Amino acid sequence: MKNPFKRSARHSSLEDRLFDYGNYTFMILLCAVMLYPMLNTLALSLNDATDSIKGGIFLWPREFTWYNYKHVFGEEQLVGAFFMSVLRTVVGTLISVFCTAMVAYTISRKEFVLRKFVTIVFILTMYFNGGLIPNFLLMRDLELIGSFWVYILPGVIGVFNLIVIRSFIDGLPESLMESAKIDGAGDFTTFFKIVLPLSLPVLATVSLFVAVYQWNSWFDVFIYNSSIPELSTLQYELMKILQNSNASMSSRSAADVFSNTNASSNTVTPTSIRATMTIIASVPIILVYPFLQKYFVKGLTIGGVKG
């Protein structure tokens, strides 16, 4: 069956064809600009560290090697830190999204008298913060230091995510809520059986936000659990590897490394380690994103425009 929306090349005007060609050219250039940094980083991570000092690495490694990855994965704590990061990301995302959705549903109800006041209080926390020392003292008094939950509980409600979910819920048909109440459904029943299923797009969007934050976090590990190897995360271990590489590099000049030809196959530099770390940290999120993409676009658009 002929597609009625497909424009025939014979009937398209010169202006339409020029617009299409210009649009295609612009999109190709945009894709190239977006992909080049990642491909360049991948090439640096697969190139010999000493050879990378010369520069001139663009899209393909000049002297291919796996040594940068062997050096990073050779750390004893890395495997355990990887599983801790996965656990933190999964648990933190599930708890944060669920709790944020419940609060968003609460402040979206018109019958909740204090909804404006509560919303303002949440928004104020986006502009004012107690600071590092008060936060540390609070975590100490709550006995969260030295525990896994110090990664989860402080950020269980994200204000930006709360606003996005609330805006999405405000756009849902109010007649559905009223029909549920007429049938005798309470707030919990309405939330679990109506609001949550209809809010999957925005929940997937927020889940991606929270998962990326949890996966990339390392500073809280440094502040609260740096002395406990069992609670170390992948990002923190990668940061320590980079610091060790910087310290090793500072003890000898780049010229010394470049002139040492025997070390070309077993030498790492901060640049090569940084590129390798970027690839290792990015791959899990890149693998997850395609499954959430259809929800991500729809949820971000609707949740950000309505309300």
C-alpha cells in the first residue's frame, strides 16, 4: 500500500529538496560532533600510553594495546567495587524513584491543604544547603557513616525529579482519579493501580537520572566510607588509580617516559588512564539507555512541559 505521507521526488519542489539535503547534512555533522569525543577517548584507551604522548590520535589507535585495561582491571578491589556500584545503583534507583513518586502524587492532590507549602519547602532545598561539615555531622548522628545506607538515604528524594513527576501526574485525566474514588479506591489503591502504570514514561526518565547519579558518585564514598574497602565503589577505585598515575607521572617528566622505549608496552599515563576510566564507567549506562530511550523522550517532554 502506498504511503500517502511519503513525498514523491517528482512532485517535490527545489526548495523542499534543498531543505531535505541541508537537514540531512546538518544531522550528519551533528552526529559526527557528538560521536567524535567518545570515539577519540576509545582510541586513546586502546593506544599505547607512551605513544599517546606524541599526540595525533583521532579515531583509531596508532599502536594498539590492551595494557591500559589490564592495568585498571588488575586492581584487587575493582571487582568488589564494581558489584557495590551495581548494588548501589539498583537499590538507590528503586527506592528513590518509588519514594519520589509517592511524594509527587501527594503534593499533586488538590485536597492536600499543605501541598503549596510543602512544595516550596522542597524547592528551597535546591537553593540552600547546610554545607559539607553539617552534612557529615548529620550522617554521624544518624549512625550512617560506615554503612551502605549512607549512599541511599541522603538523596532518596530528588527535588528536580519530584517536580518532573508531579508535573506529569498533574497532566493525567482527573476523571480517572474521581472514578476510582467513586468505586471506593483509596489513595494507595489509586496510586498503585492507576498513577504508577500511567506514569511509566516519566518514571523511566527519572530512573535514568538517578541511576546515572548513583553510578557516577564517588565523593560520598571518599567522605564517609573511604576506610572500608567492602563499601568502596567503582568510581572511587578508578579515582584512586588516576591519583596514583598522576603521582607516578609527577615523579618523572613526560620526556623521560617518552625516551624509555622499553617501557612503551608496560607504562600508563594519566591521559591513558583517564580515557580508560571514561570508557569503563560509560559502558554500563550506554547499554541500559537504549531500553529506556522511548520512555525517556516521552517522559522528559511531557513532564517538563505540563504544569
